[in-house]
Amino acid sequence: MLQYVKELVDRLDNKKLEQIKEVATSKEGVIGITASIVLATAYSYHKHTTRPVSNGSPLVPYTFPLVGSTMEYRKSPEAFCRKWHEKLGPVFRAHLFGKEVTVIGGHEVKEVFLDKHFDFFAALDKTFNLRLLTGGGRPEDFKADPIRKIVTKYLTPNLDFYTDRVVKRFQEGVDDNLKGADSKEFFSVYPLVQHMVAKASASIFVGENLANNALLIDSFKNMVIDVGSELIPIPWIEPFPTLVYIRMWYFGKNAPSTRRHKQQLRAAIGPELEDRIHQMNTNPEWKRPNDILQDIIEKEEHPSDIPYIDFIITMITAIIFASIHTTSEAATTVLYRILDNPEVIEALREEQDQVFRKEGIDENAGAEVFTRSIIKQFVKLDSVCRESSRLKNEFIKLPHAYEGTTPLKLSNGAIIKPGEEVLIDIWKNHRDPEIQNDLKDVEQFKPFRFVSSEKQATKVGEDFLVFGMGRHACPGRWFAMQEVETIISMIIREYDIKATTPVTYPKSERGMPGGKFRLEKRKL
Ligand code: HEM
């Protein structure tokens, strides 16, 4: 029945969805939805008695249908992963987030990441559909492929070229926060690095001029957080894809924060776009700005059936969603590890001095020395970044939808049916000594363990899944890690940093490390 309703909603246009909203919020609608939920629950309860095996995989037993094992997982994802891996092995079935799914860890993750029939974005769309959430664009414009192409063609090959402006904007980001003071205690790392990342990324994505626009920077920083905070999972909705879908659409249509960000992006990018097109058409002397926006204008075809500005805003929105929060969170994770292990700071400063001496760089030089080729020589720093990311609170995530047309049998016997989703168990692979190539003390943070191992922080594999793996592995990872490593390099070179309260690490799947810290200009 629910599948039928889902298909119905998929075929509806916005006007009809408005009508559904009216019905859903009426008294009769509420009674109808409640009755459907009760009926579906009863049906599901009847169907799901505790079975030892499901679709060829051992099944995590659960008592209550619909809820399944979600509560057990959310109470302590780590305990859940540990317990069920020990009992059931690297691949098992579990009723999580509203449905039975196959959870895949161990070497078998390759069978998902390397199979072209598995699609991360198709699965993500069901719980985080960017088009619905931002209330704009056409379904095909919010796909990964065009964004992947833009990142791969225009961003990654030009990272060296962009170094100067990145460093300048990082510096500005710190100055904005210190407001002329030499020292300040911060409540948390995230807002500081998020501001730095947003400014530097904006200067590359939409250009130097727009990176000075405070409202646009506000959207770069807060769009993802505002949308994400509206989507805190509601356990009673999760089992009903149609309700999840309506919730996203309703939020995208009506939430004041969505409207604000859409308006801010349009108000900033619209006039800039008009001006650039005017200049390109009329002024042969015009100096072409070097940024991703200009690359898109000149080299990307735009669909003729949507206004040009909508196309551009859709692209920029998708890039913002992929890049700003992810990179800021990564930098936050690394910086807290360093604050928690202050001896690392001295080792990293020594590494900088050694590289500077080798390259004949004056030891009093400013942050502009952190070019890509210099950053690449900071192997200790890179190891700290990989190790911090390996131990991050990543548990069971990265849903992948199986888009093959016939059932697929994994090597362990698990059957994946067309249309089903699998989830990846990052926690297991990041802590399994065998997968980790016989690393010792896998639970411990050992900052320099990857120094001589050819395992850079951007090197994906079954032992490092932060950026996914295979042909859809994150194409922005070189840019992201360069930003993270430049931020850390700059901060430790120019400031003394010290945790002023104990660093805390989240035990749940949401959240980041926390704790206050002090930044103080170094007296060299
Ligand atoms: C530390 C920061 C980042 C993390 C942790 C991260 C993580 C990920 C992950 C897990 C995926 C899915 C991979 C898969 O399906 O196997 C992904 C895909 C993607 N990421 Fe990132 N990402 C980061 C930064 C960025 C940046 C800075 C950009 C762009 C400038 C970016 C653009 C993309 C795109 C376009 C895809 C889709 C690739 C495809 O499906 O072909 N990411 N990212």
C-alpha cells in the first residue's frame, strides 16, 4: 500500500502536493494517515517474526516492526556495530531507519563500490533530496555527474593556481574572528574553520568579488546546517518513505531559512552573472575572472527549458552542499585531535621548519608559503589528518541503491534485490586490524602511523572510506584535504593553540568533537 502511495506522490506535481498537504493537515487526513500507520504496523508485525536469516544474510533480531533495530543502533552505534559484527560477521541484515537493509563491511564493501549498479546519490535522495529541500531545480540537475565533472575538470587541476587566494581568505577568516585582538578563547572550533572554509571556497567557486559579500558567505556557511537541522530523523516517520518525501518537500517549500538562502544566493549571484555576460558580449578588454562560476558560464551547456540563473544557482547550491560542511567538519576533527594531543603541534612545527630549510624558504615568511607543493611535503600532518578521519564517528552510513535489474548475489551469499539499499559499515573497516593491513592498536589515535606507508589522507580504499571508494569516490577530496592541511599549517605556525576545557568526542553518528580552546598570536 505504501509503495503505491509513494509511486503516486512521485508522479505528482507541486500543485497536487499542495493539495495533499491540505488533506494531510486536515482532521480527516490525520485520522487517515494514523489509520494507515496502524494498519501497516499490524501488517508488518504479522510479517516480521524473528528470523535468523534474511535474503541470504544473518539478521539482527528485533522485536518491534517499523522501529526494528534503529533505537538500539542510535543508543550506541559503536556498541551496535561491535556486537553484531562479532556475532554475525562483516555482512548482515538489520532493520534500520525504517526498513530491512543489508549492512556491508569487510572486503565485501568493494563489491558495492566497484559495481556500477550501486548508486549513492539515488539512495541519498530518499532522505536528503536536494531539489526538494532547496525548493528548486529539475530532478536531473541535482545529479552527481555534472558536479563531479565540474570539480574534476575545473577545480582539481587548478589547485596550485588557487593557493594564493585560499591562504588570503583563510587569513581573513581568522582576522574576522579575532577582531584585532592578539588572543581569544573560542567556544568551539567549528565556527572558526567553517568561516575560513566558506570564504576561501567562495573565492574559488563564485569569485573574489562575491567572496566579499557577507550575505552570500552566510549562505555558504549555514545553508547545509539549516537544512540538515530540519531533518533530524523522526523515528515514526522513517519507515514511511512517502511521509519522508512530503516532509522534505514541505520544508523546501515553506521553511523561512530555505527562502532566505535562496534569496541571498539569487541577490548576490544574479547581478554578477548579468554583469559578466554583458562584459563578455560587449567588452573585448574585459579581464576574465578565474573561478568556477566563469568556467561554468563559458564551458557548460545549460538546459534550454529553465532560466539561466536557475541553472547556475542549482549548480552552485549542489557544490556548496557537497563541500563546505564536509570540509569544515574534517578540519574541526583534525584540529581537536591536535588540541587533545598538544605534543603533535611541536612535531608539526618542526616538520614545517625542515621543509622550509630544504626549500630555502625564510623561516619568518608568512602564510603565503603554503603552496600545494609545500603542503604535500608535510607527511606528518597528512598522517594526522588520515588518522583523525579514520577514527571519526562514522558508523553505518553511505546508503547505496542497487539499480541492477536482476538480483545480485554477493560473495558471502547475501542477495540484493533490484531497488534495495545497502549500507556501508565504515566503523568496522576503519577498526579491523586485518582490513587496516595489520595496524596495531587500531582503537588508538596514533598521529604519525601513516608517515611511511603511502597511505595519504586522500587515498581511498576498503581501509579508508571517508570519501567513499571506486568510480564515485569523492572528486573534491584533494581540494578538501588541501584546505584542511593549509588551515592547520597556518594556525599552528601563526598562533599558539591550547584546549581550555577537555576535548570531547561524540559517541553518536551526529555531532563533532567539542571543547573550548584559546588562540594566541605567536611571538616569534
Ligand atoms: C572532507 C570533505 C569531504 C568529504 C568527507 C566528502 C565525502 C564524500 C563522500 C563519502 C562521497 C560519496 C562517495 C561514494 O559514493 O563512494 C562524496 C561524493 C562527492 N563529493 Fe565529496 N566530500 C568532501 C568534500 C568535497 C568537496 C570539497 C567537493 C567539491 C568541491 C565534493 C564533491 C563531491 C561530489 C561531486 C561527489 C559525487 C561524486 C559522484 O557520485 O560521482 N566533496 N563525497
